[in-house]
Amino acid sequence: MAAKPKLAVRAGRRTVEVSRPDKVLFPDDGLTKADLVEHYRTVAPRMLPQLRGRPLMLERHPDGINGGRFMQKDVPDYYPDWIRRAELPKQNGTVTHVLCDDTATLVYLADQACLTLHRFLAKADRPRCPDRLVFDLDPPGEDFAPVREAARQLCALLDELRLPAALMTTGSRGLHVIVPLDRRTDVDEVRDFARRVADTLASRHPDQLTTAPRKQDRGERLYLDIQRNGYAQTAVAPYTVRALPGAPVATPIDGSELDDPELHPRRWTLTNIAERLTEDPWRDVLRRGRSLRAAWQRM
């Protein structure tokens, strides 16, 4: 029997061996594991600063997006020793998560058919003190215009509270609005603050926005989802690939792009994301984490 082909990929100081590089992961698009590996190697300079030190949940599709998927939290025994890990408490035990601190780890995870990386909003050394707060703008349908309008409204409210906001298309249906924090506030208080902001915004625009967690209670209103701000909850990582036809990529954007009628959550894909890497929309926004103390008082 002929040996299955492998690909040696140089990633920083390591060479990672990729098995079955020709394995098709996106059948309608003809995109392979080698394409996925090259994507993560290419976006690593932008992606790694948003991943370092953060526990991950991995979304793996070993038979491609039309096959089964599984969500992986615990690191398997066969992962190489050079991949960093973090053991964190959970109810009745602990979970040992992957930490992705270098390009070699990104390439290795792609070899494991990990299409989508879901990251903690806190770092492993202080898991109960997040440095990110996330609002997930979830529309009732495929029309992206309500998402762009809701993002403008939310950014205006955050500006009133003197909090910066970083924006990201999710690669699926919605948009994430992210606030950098100073890691001094407990996760429960962060979630309470996010809920207060969402409730305030929904009360200003009751016909357009809702915080109702049950779909049957939302009607045609956009859902302001703050549930990702709980302990050990995750959000899709910037520049990660989504397991959808076309291989869309979660992509940071500038606030001015909300005025572009062509903007939609799957605009950037594995095949065209390179055009976004010449500029970093988050370069200044996420540089300094903010305290929520003054913002609470302004609320």
C-alpha cells in the first residue's frame, strides 16, 4: 500500500508535518487541508496577538464541512509536548485547554482539521478577569442592514460611556462588538454590565432590538446576545475560518465600514482574506484595556 502523502510546513522555528494535505474540507469550493494550513500560516501575525494566553475550544471537521463535527476542549494525549496547555476549573473537575501562542500551533491545529477556533475572553492566568467584553449582534434573518444599524447604535452608546469598540464580522450571520477591559473586573460583573448596556439599548429601540433569549419572543427584532461573557464561555477568534460553504473568515473591520452597503458577515473568505492583511483595524482600539468603574457610574 502506498504511503499517504504528507507536507512539511515551516512555521517559525518548527517544521510541522501535515498529513493528507489534499484532503478536501470544503467540497463545493475544492478547498483542501493544505489551503487551510496556508491560511492560518498567513494570518498568524494578525491572529496570534488575539490568541496568546487564551484557552481555546476547537471545532474540528475531520471529514470536511459535510461530515460530522465535534467540539474539543480537553487536549488529547497525542498532541505534541511543545503545544502549551492550561488546566482550568470546571464544575466537578478541570479541563486542560490548548493555548495557541505561535504559528506552529496554528498549523498543527489546522492539520487536525480544526477549522474554527473559539477563544476565551480571559487569559489562562486570570480566567475570571476577562480582558474582552463581547456583544454578539444576531439578526433574525439574512439581511445584514439591521446588523449594521444596530452596531452603529451600540457604538454610539459605548461612546457615551467612553468605552472603545472593536468590530468584527463573524463569518456566519452577525457581527461582534468587542470592548477591551483592564482585567480587574470579575466575570460576573462584566456580564452584568453587558446585560445593562444591552437592556438600555433595547429600551431605546424596542421595535428593532431585543434581549429576549428565546427565539419565539424576539419576533423580527435583532438579538443583543451577551451570553458569551460568562465564565468559560467562548467567542469565535478573529481570522478564524467558519465551517460554511465558501470558507468565510471572521474579520476585524473599521467602524467606518458600517456605512458600506456591500458589507456582510461572509464578505471575506479563505481565498480573499489576504487583501485585508495590509491594514489592522484593531491596531489602536485594543491597545489599552479600560476599567468598567466609571462606565458603571455613567450608566
